[in-house]
Amino acid sequence: MTPSTSDVWSIAWLSVQVSTSAVFLAALAGIPLGTFLGLSQFRGKQLVVSLIYTGMALPPVVVGLLVYLGLSRSGPLAALGWLFSAKAMILAQFILAMPFVVGITMTAISAVPQSLRLQIRSLGASRWQLHSTILKEARAGVVLAVAIAFGRSISEVGAVLMVGGNIAGHTRVLTTAVVLETSQGHFETALALGGVLLLIALVVNGLILSLKGQQR
């Protein structure tokens, strides 16, 4: 059955809620971690960096499988009762988005000239003031990290399908709805849903660009 207009916007709203929640959590944890890695030198850092870059190439279906196993009845997180819920979808998208936030933030922080760091230290700045100043200098890269993480999340289908189940009115998001409509031969509806997905991406990218403009 072709979804009604109200169904489409309900699906679109759930897509936005799931993806923004996952990216917000990834930014909350990933930006401080990326800043720390960009400013610090320690034994084993190269291994950590390699793991982060590897995380950027994580196959979504593998993430979906791991989250599914973790949340299933015999899994270690079964008590949460998240399987086939929006929370499980947020968890899967968080795992996929996190390496992008950490890795790109780390690269942006590392690109800040060493001379600026020395100058800030010479002025007697505290560690917190040093980190916050460098983070402001690298804000364009940090914004890019969040934008890429959102793009990764909003376009995800494999992992959310596995852990969410594509349940109508409960866990159906735009990407899984497109897959469903295509499998049923409803190509016009699938294209319309894809158009809504692109519209959301356009609006979010526009908001991100406006934030960059305000920070200049």
C-alpha cells in the first residue's frame, strides 16, 4: 500500500530524529576525543589513529549484525529491550558516525600551526583555554566532521534495517521505506521518498553552512 502524505512526513520526521540524535551523541563524545588526539602524543597513538580510520570504512551490515547480536535475547545488552526500536537504530548510526567525527576533528586540530600553540602557551593560557582556542581555529574542520557524520547517518539503510526491522509507524525511516517501495515495484513512491531524503540533506547542509558563516 502506498504511504499517505502524513505517513511520509512521519517517516521523514523519524529519520531526522534518529540521525540527529546519533550525530549529536557522536559529536558530544567525538569532538573532545578528536581534540585530545590532535593535541597529544603518546605511545600507541598510531594504533589508535589506525583504528579510527579503519572505523570510517566499517561495513554498515557488520555494525548492524554486531548491534543485533548485542541486543538480542541472548546478547549482553538484552535487558535494555532496544531491539527493533528507534534506540537500536540510533546506537547503530552512532557507531557508524563516531569514527568520522573523531578522525576529521583530529585532522583539523593537527593542522593548526604549532607556532599558534606556542604563542597561546607563552601568554599563560591554561590547558582549557589552549584547547578551546585551537578548537575555534579548527572549527571549519569540526563542522565538516559533523556534516559528514550526518550524511553517513541519514543515508544509512543496512544497519538500521537489521536492528530496526522497518516496522510501519515504529521504525520505518526514509531509506528503509525506499527499499520497501522499490521491492514492491512502487518506483514513483520510492523516488518521491528519495526526494524527501535529499531535501532533508539540503536543508541540514544549508544550516551547517550558515553556522560556518556566522563564525567567521
